[in-house]
Amino acid sequence: MNSFPESTVLGKNVVIEEGVRIGENVQIGHNTVILKDTQIGNNVKIGSNCVLGIVPGGNQKMRKINNGEKPLIIHNGTRIGSLVSIYANSVVKENVFIGDQASIRENVTVGEESVIGRSAIIELNTQIGKRCTIQTLAYVTGDTVIEDQVFIGPCVSMSNDKYMGAKDYHLKGPYIKEGAKIGNNASLLPGISIGKRTIVGAGSVVTKDIADDEIVVGIPAKKR
Amino acid sequence: MNSFPESTVLGKNVVIEEGVRIGENVQIGHNTVILKDTQIGNNVKIGSNCVLGIVPGGNQKMRKINNGEKPLIIHNGTRIGSLVSIYANSVVKENVFIGDQASIRENVTVGEESVIGRSAIIELNTQIGKRCTIQTLAYVTGDTVIEDQVFIGPCVSMSNDKYMGAKDYHLKGPYIKEGAKIGNNASLLPGISIGKRTIVGAGSVVTKDIADDEIVVGIPAKKR
Amino acid sequence: MNSFPESTVLGKNVVIEEGVRIGENVQIGHNTVILKDTQIGNNVKIGSNCVLGIVPGGNQKMRKINNGEKPLIIHNGTRIGSLVSIYANSVVKENVFIGDQASIRENVTVGEESVIGRSAIIELNTQIGKRCTIQTLAYVTGDTVIEDQVFIGPCVSMSNDKYMGAKDYHLKGPYIKEGAKIGNNASLLPGISIGKRTIVGAGSVVTKDIADDEIVVGIPAKKR
């Protein structure tokens, strides 16, 4: 049986599996599910009907957690909305905000004070820096690097597979440098890099690397 | 303890917080969470695993609801799918349909007989008129006005922040006039207006105001 | 009262309505809701907080299930993530994978070994072939045919209503032939067909039929 600090506020029908650790002053909403070994820091608030600590590949009941994998770690002061799913083996740093219905896969790091918008999706093996904004319904593909203070607009789309499943390919998402801003509904192709402080216009399709301090728009995205 | 009409049909594991009011002939699906003070009219049907009445800014247990804020109000005859999240201080009028996994923030009004598609997202401070269709996965940004009988296609994207977080800016979403139709996956930029009965083609990017009764397409969207 | 095989592993607070049938070695996560008459094959794994077997049009408690409608059928070996919604009168074939927060409407068939990405949405009356990949956040509209081994990239958008609600129109989604690949965030218009092995570039808008073995890009999409 787990034991949690007296300061823990649990909603109704909360399910907490074995090995979960909870810090001080944590609130967990109704019907939320915290799976095996998840670690929750101090002053974390979690909404209702979330599923946290999902083990990829499906079966969290029969596999061995000691099989080299790590739990989901949620650091102090982070706030998570409702209906959110987050996988094991990811780290959410201090004072992050994760909106309702967002989803984060395994082997992801979300840096301090970043915001993950509602229904935004972060795929596996992706690093997000500090104080980034990933807006609502944005899709951050796998194997992506997003440096600090990047702004990803609503509904931005990325891909990491040049051949769309047709050939063997070393999957590689975009590399987005510090302070870049991607306009809403832009599309970023596999493996491209976007320079520091560069701005990509709404609806653009970025097909090749863009240098620092540029403004690009259109399909394909070109200097304005 | 709340008391509800005998005509109420509650699923299993439903959580209803204090102050909730429920009209006649209401059905609430399994595992749905109705948070503090939410008001539900007559003949409302709600699916399973929803979270309704979320207080923005996080902590619905410790703040004072009388702090100038209003509850979520759902009017007669409205139907809500499963896995939906809706915030406090919003009003959903009569006979609205809200699809599964949709999300609606605070200080939003959804007019009579409008349809909010599955996984559509409505941000805060937004007004939606009567008999509108907001299609599946459409993103209606904050500070937006949508008049009556507007059609927003699937996956349409909008933004309300011209500088993408870089400067102080008075956030302003699009203003979409009566009977306008926005094609699927179009992008609308901050503060633009779209005229009455105007049609925006699929995949277009609208960068400036469009008059009444126009048809525009492309990036940027121009008269055809 | 239902009776299930001893091999069934049920999470906490699982709700199973009457008439549900469950095969051997099935696992169902916490707080998941399985509605009336749903049929689940052998070796199926389902995550937490799902809602499966939703009856369209709302009220699964008061209608008659024998009214010519069929249940949701999930075949052997299929795996379903968390927070997923699937409707009655659809068939998910063997060894399908359905990601978290995905949603599938009624009268849909998903063929063997296909993958439905996270938060992807499949509308009603749609057929998806074998070994297809429908990527994350893709929107497959109603009345669509997707043949075998098709790749639909992330955030692809489709529509099936040429007049956007303005006129009576026989709704018709795209027809996508065997082995076609649709790049991320492309938009497909109502009723168009895409030929075998044809590739549509990221962010393109397909406005007319495309033959077999083509590569098309841009708005509107043209041969490269």
C-alpha cells in the first residue's frame, strides 16, 4: 500500500498504482489514473480523468518495470489539466503547464516553465527547452529538438519520416533553435533546422534549413 | 448533499461536486465529473468520462467561487459527447451539440443549435452565434467573434497574437460575419475580419480583412 | 450479470454494460467504459479512461439496440490506448493499434494491422484497408475509402461536403488508392481520388483527381 503526505488532496475514484511517490501539497482530480512508479513533486496540481505514467507498448501489468526503463517524473510546481495522457520514461520539469487533452510520449523532456497547449501532442524521443510555448493542437513529432523560448503556434505540424514509411530511414524531426517562432498551421519537414529568432509565417511549409534571424513565408517557405 | 430530480439518470462512478443544479430528464454517462456549481438545464444528455465546470487557473477546491466568477451553464436540450472538457464561466445555449473530446474554455458563449465538432477547441473570451457549425478538430482561438450560421471547416486554425508572444499585444482573434464559410485546414490570422457569406477556400491563409460575399483562395488568400 | 473468462484483467472502476462479450486474455485499463453489447476478441488490450461502443445520436440507455444496429466489434490482438472513443456499429479488425485520444465513429471498418495515430479522428461511413498508417491528429472525414497500405501523414485534413452545409449534397469523402502517401498537413477536397502509390507533398491542397504513380505538391497540388 502506498502512503502519501497528509497534504495530498485526492479526488474521487482516483487510481494510484504501486510504487507511486507524491510530494507535499499535491492535488489530483477525480477519476485520474496514476500508473506504476510515477514520481510527482511538490505543489503539483493534476486535473480529472488523466492517465499518467503509461508504459509504451501496452501492457503495464505484465512487464518488468526494472527492465531498464524509468518512470514518469513530474517536478515541483507543475500543473496538468484534465484528460491528459503522459507516458513513463519522460521528465516534466518545474512549473510546466500542460493543457487539457494534451498527450506526451516516452523519452521526452519538457523544460522549466514551458507551456504545452490543450490537445497538443509531443511524440517520443523529443526534447523541449525552457520557457517554450507549444500552442493548442500543435503536433511535435518524434526525434525533435526544441531549444529554449521557442514559440510553436496553434495547429503547427511536423514530420520525421522523409519516406513516409516506404523505406528504412533514420527518423529525424526538426531542430528548432532558441527564440524561433512558428506561425499557426505551418508544416515543418523531417530533419530541417530553423535558426535562432527566425519567424515562420502562418500556413508556410518549411522544406529546408533556415538560418538565424530570418522571416520566411509561403509554400515552400522563402525569405519575404 | 445535492438532491436531483427523480428523472435524472446517472451512470456509474459519476462525480458531482457541491452546488451543482440539474434539470428534468438529464442523463449523465459513466465516470463523468461535474464540478462545483455547474448548472444543467432540462433534457440535457452528457456522455462518459467528461469533465465539466473546470475553474481556470487550476485549483477548484481552494478558491472562492463567489470571487466574481460564474459557473458553467448548460441550457435545455443540449447534448454533450464523451471525454469533453468545458470550463466554468461559460454558457452553452439551447440544443447545442458538442462532440467527443471537444474542449471549451471560460467566458465563452455557444449560441442556440450550434454544433461543436469532435476534438474542436474553443478558447477563452470567444462568442459563437446561433446555428453555427464548428467542424471536427477546428481551432477557434481566444477573443474571437463568430456570428450566426457560420461554417468553420475541419482542422481550420486561427491565431490571436500577432507577435507570437514577443511583445505586449492586445490579443484579438478573427471576426467572422454571418453566413461565412471557412474551408478545411484554412488559417486565419489575428484580428482579421471575414465578411458576410464570404467563402474561404480549403488550405488558404487569410492575412487581411475580406469583404462580404467574396470567394478567396490561396496563400495569401485572394479573390478567385 | 456478465461473466467473463478468468483470464480477463480488469482495472479499477471499469464499467461494463450488459451484453458485452470478452474473449481470452483481455486487459482493460482503469476507469474504462465498455457500453452495451460491445464484442471484444482474444488478446485485446485496452488502456484507461476509454469509452467504447457509443451509440450515435446520443442515448444508449433508452434506445433499442435491436433496431437494426450492430455493436462495436474489436477483433483479436488489437491494442487500444487510453482516452479513446469508438462508436457502435464499427469493426476493428485483427492486430490494429489505436493510439491515445483517437476517436472512431459508427459504420467504420479498420483493416488488419492498420495503425490509427493518437488523436486521429475517423468519421462515420468510412472504410480503411489493411496495413494503413493514419498518423497522429489526422482527420479522415466521413464517406471516405482508404485502400490497403496507405500512409496518411500527421495533421492531414479531409472534407466531404463541397458546399459546406449550404446546399443539399451527397456527402463524399476522398477515395485513396493502394499504397498512396499523403504528406503532413495536406488538405484533400470532397470526392477527389488519389491514385495508387501517388505521393502528395506536405501542406498541399488536392482539388482534383490525381492519377496513379504521380508526385504532386502545392496549392492547388500539381505535378512536380
